[in-house]
Amino acid sequence: MRAVDIISKKRHGEALSREEINFFIEGFVNGSIPDYQASALLMAVCCNGMDSWETVDLTLAMANSGDKVDLSRISGIKVDKHSTGGVGDTTTLITAPLVAACGVPVAKMSGRGLGHTGGTLDKLESIPGFKTDLSMEEFINAVESIGLAVIGQSKDLVPADKLLYELRDVTGTVDNIPLIASSIMSKKIASGSDAIVLDVKAGSGAFMRSVNDSFLLADAMVKIGVRAGRDVMAVITDMDQPLGMAVGNALEVKEAVEVLKNKRQGPLKHISIYLAANMLLTAKACSSLDEGLIMTSEALESGRGLNKLGEMIQRQGGDRDVLDDFSLLPGAEHIIPVKADAEGYISSIDAEKIGLCSLLTGAGRSKKEDDIDHAAGLIMHKRVGDPVHEGDILAELHINKLDMFEEASQMLRSGIHIRSARPKLKPLVMGMVTKHGIKRFDSEEQPI
Ligand code: URA
Ligand code: CA
């Protein structure tokens, strides 16, 4: 077999066989196939696509390219959740403890923030002492004893994805559904959970801006998961404005804790409960979504979810007292409001710009190597549809680097639009994809 023949076959729009895909991925990872041939194949895939069988074969070839996590020592069905990433999306810090509090083990590997989106690891590391680099042994022991652990992805998990992603990033081949689906699912499959709930975001702060593309991505990922023998489903949720009100690491931890204390209502709480209920259902811990919603709401209202988060913080070396005393979390030196200069209604919010504003305050990174300021970020005071008067606070910026305030506040303003007419509100959950197919929800039939 020769790499050049495989590239040319895809260039002519033919489907690749499993043997060809395995040969290519193995050769690329072991260095016998150079970057320029891998780049050419990626471009051919972007131009001519991959059918669903090729996408499954690619995913499994990638998942098999390095270490795999073996969770078999932990009894019961282990469940994982993945969000395609967004702004103010702190759901993992809420759903994972709720699900674990309902008796289903969660062994989660999370990522860091990049660009305008945040990452769970960075948020957790704003808790003093919290360790995200547990060894595999410590990770599995933690899940065995308290039912929950969240760590960073180990270096040797899916090396094929790491190498391919670096090439995609510099060859204009990132936004292709088979390539995104195989990248995400190879990591989920190698992470070892039996059941997986995918939260595919759609809108201005999401990787997939169009709702249709989000359904296509969700469908591709569910097909891969099912063919790989996992119980998997996806929900498609709105990312046309930040999900919670806080954007930034310590700020999002505080908001998640307040949700778990049942002190905050709103979309972050709703989506978190909805995701947790779907995780219970996918892990067969309940027999209907309604039952799952009751179980997770009860775990939240009773404080058992909060307690589980506390157990995890303690187990991973963090200071559990942060739950009762937010002054133990890093705080910014300056808290500066940004006020409205017009009146009307918030007609739309560009979530990407809000994420970029947070990055400018110091909360995010533009390059993988950048340091972040755990205290920095912003708190939104308005959501789409809210009335605004001139002088109302739109958001407050939490900032240590005062010289960045001007640019950050400009970015924030450019992302918040005020019009005189009241806008039509979008549904929070746009649909779901299971092994049985696609279901779309409109505003009247919201599942939560
Ligand atoms: N996230 C991933 O892990 N991979 C992609 O290709 C895109 C988003
Ligand atoms: Ca993420």
C-alpha cells in the first residue's frame, strides 16, 4: 500500500477502505508518512468528504493510536459528557457532581480553554490546591471511592489526533464534519466510558454557528459512538449568548457553586439538569427522561450535588472551604462596569465577542502556551430580550491588567446589540440525536 495512492483515491472522491485508513493513520503516527502527505489527505477529505463508515474507521484508527483508559475496575456503567465548547458554559462543574450524586460514576477527562472558549481544567485550577494531573491509578481510585474525578487528558491518549489537529490548524482543514467528529469521538472512545452524552452547541459562540451543521455534527458523532459499541446520544443547545452569566475561571466556579446551592435559576441550571438527566438515562440509571429530571433536581435541591463537588475538590487536593467562602478563590483587583449608551432591548449577543472580551481581561489564552489569570473575566448583567435603559450596567469586567480595559470593553460593546424592538427568543434546546434518529424541538415543546 502507498500513501500517494490513498491520497489520490480520496482526491477522486472514492471511499477509502478500513485497511487504507489504518495504514495511513499508523504510518502518520510512526513517522513513515510525512506531514505533507497527511496534509494532502486532509485537504482531499475536506473537498470530497467521507461517508459514515469511513468516518467510523478513521475514528477507531485514531482511538487505537495510543493509550486507552481502562475503567473496567470500576463497577457499573460509567458515563461521560462532552461539550463542543462555548462561552460561560460551566455545565461540567454542575452535571458531573449531580450525576455522581445519583450513583453513576463519572470519570472525566477535560480540556483547557483556547481562543474564545473556556475549559473545565482551567476553571478547576482556580481552586487553590486543586490538582488536575492525577496519575491513571489515582484517577481510577478516586472514581472508585467517591464516584467522580475530573483530570486533564493524558499525553499518550490519541496521539493521532494531536498530530492531525496541528496540521489541520495550519492547513485550513479544521471545519470539516467528518474530521471534527472523528477528532472528538476518538478521544471519548479512548477515555473508556460506556455511555456518552454530547452537548453540541449552535450559535455565535460555538464551533458550529449554524443549527443545521450542529445537527449534522451530532448525527456523525452519534453514528460513530453507536458503531463503536457505546451508548451515545447528543443534544443540540443554544450558544447564541453565554450560557451562564459568568465568563472567566474563578467567576464560573462561583456561579456553578451557586447553582448547586440552588441560589440561581436560569439557562445554566436548566441545561445542567437536562444534561445530567440525559446522562442518567444513557447510563440506564432511570427509565425515562422525566425520571432522570426528578432524580437530578432532587440531587441539586438536597445539596447532595454540592457535597459531591466538595468531595471531589478535597480528593483532588483542593480547598473545599471555597464552597462556603468565595474569598478563598482568586479575585480581581478591579471590577469595572460597562454601561449601556442606548435604550431598548438586548436584541442579540455575539457570544464569541464576549468570549474574546474575557480573553482580553486575561482569563483566556490565544496560544496553547499562554498563562491565564484565574481571577479575570466578566459578569454579564443582561440577556437577550432584557429591556435596557441608558446607563444600565451591561456587564462588569473583572480585571488585574488595567491597560487591557479599553480594548476589552470595546470588544464587549461590539458584542451586545440594543434595538428598540423586543426580539423573538430562541429555544434553549434545539433538538436531540439518538441511535433512533434526529428530533428537533421548537419553542413550544422544550423538554425542560
Ligand atoms: N474539538 C476537537 O477536539 N476536535 C476538533 O476537531 C474540533 C473541536
Ligand atoms: Ca470543553
